[in-house]
Amino acid sequence: MINAAIVGLGWWGRTIARDLSQSSLIRPVLGIDPLESGQTVATQLGMRTSSRFEDALEDPDVEAVILCSPHRFHADQIVAAAKAGKHVFCEKPLCTTGAEVERAVTAVKDAGVHLGIGHERRFEPSVIDVRKRFAAGEFGTALQIEANFSQDKFLALPPDNWRLSPTESPVGPLSATGIHLVDLSIAFFGRPKEVWARLSTRGSSFANGDTLAITLAFENGATALLSAILATPFVGRLAVYGSQGWVEIRDRTHPENPTGWDVTVVRRGEEPVTQFAPPHPAVRDNLESFARAVSGESPYPVTLDEMVANVRTFEAITRSATTGRIEAV
């Protein structure tokens, strides 16, 4: 059992704490939050509490930190945790610039600790299955991805929430949901080469935008067309097209409370076949995979190179959304 501190007990920190209450591999023992409300939640969930991040690093019982803090803190917190000998699981986005992620990854490597990332979509059984089938050549050459991950949860946030800030979260739909789709695209296609992105505000008063469209070009010639909207009811969809067929995965509900997926498979010359994939705790699977890596049982399935590519793509998307130009990754 890996003892962990959760840093940040907002919406997603609480979700992780609840998920880990059923884990036999990783256990939250300390909750760090500067707000009294967050500390109250930590106490209710059976954790010791503190307002200081440093207390997690100084606690000999804490082996790992789970960062659910605003992403402007991530790089510094990863570096500090690594220097303290703590393993780090960080919610997305890992960092927002190439310089930040290089500093964070260097610190992790130098300290010999493990780094995990909150991209739970990779751990959904249907995504794992489709990746294996495309890798085996079942659908021919992988050509293109179309994906949409949208929600309207942020409409209930107060205007001063950091998630709506143009300085703390300058391309709101990207850090909220779009970065998951970037990660999935990298998982299928490898390293992105260039990006074009368009950000607008059409269905809200969000200062950092509510509608984002992304075109990603990859070194292998493939393309991803990604959409992330924060002013429409939930939709989650991933379609991967190959030269001999395609697969579409549709979420029935938000990954916070998954109720399963509808998976449609089409092969050339055959009728479409749709099957239901039952709900699965992908968030917990990700964290437990991190715990297995920490324990030396198995390697963590998201590589550091993929994490770096994701952050560099995040940075390029942010530039493109500002300049309106195609930007190199």
C-alpha cells in the first residue's frame, strides 16, 4: 500500500479521494488545501489535514503526492516533491510550457522517482482494446482521429474561479477537456508536428473561451480533429479511422461517474456492429497503475517522452489560439 498526500481538495481532488477509498494499492493519508473548506473535506474522507504543501514533503509516512492544484503550480511542486524523494502523480495538464516540463522531468529523473499523469481516458477498457487492434493492423493503416470531449459543468462556477481565468487557464477548454484528446491522439499516432487552433467565446461569458477546435498534424502523416466545448451538455466521442475500417467510442456519461460506452465497429464490406462496454473505474486504474510502478511491479504505461510531447503540444495550441496561425510543436 502506497501512502499518498492529495494536494488540492477541490472538485477533482475530492473525486480522486473517493475513488481511492476502494483501492488496495494506494491510500490518501494527508489532505493539503489552503482553504478551510478543503481541509474539512479531507477530514470527512479520513485524512489528516494541512494548509502547507511543504508538510506533505516533510512527512515520512507520505511516499507520493497527488497534485490536484492549479496547473501554474505544477512544475514547481513536481520539482520540490522529487527533490524530497516523493513520487508524483499530477493532474492534467502536467505543465503548460516546454521549459516547465523539461525542468519537471529532469528533476524526476535525477531523483529516481516515478511520475504519473491524470489522463484516465487511456485506461478505459474500450480505448485500450482499440489501441491494441489498430496496433495489430486489424483496421489497416490508421489515418485520422475525430474526437470531442465537451461539458457544461463550468457554467456553475463563480466568475472568479481559477478555471475561468485568462491568466491561470488561458485556453479554458484545452486544460479542462481538450488535453485528454491530445493525449489520446499521441497514444495512437506518436509525436505531433504542427497545430492549428481556434478559440472563441460563444455560449458563456468565460474570459478564457468556451469553444475550441484543434487540428493536429503528426510526423507519421496522420491527423487529429479535436473539439472541446464548455458551453454545451456533455458529449464524449473518440473515432479512429483506418484504411480497412473504423471504430467509434461514445461515452454515456461524464468520466467522473462513468456508466459505460457504446462502441461501434465498421469493417469494409460489413454492416456496423455496436456493442455496450460496461462502466469501469478508469480514474482509479490510472492511480493504481502509478502505484504499481512505484512498488516496482510494472512500468507506468504513459512514458515521459509522451508527457513531454503532450505539454509541448499544449504550448503550441495556446500559441495558435492566440496568433490564429499554424504553429510548430
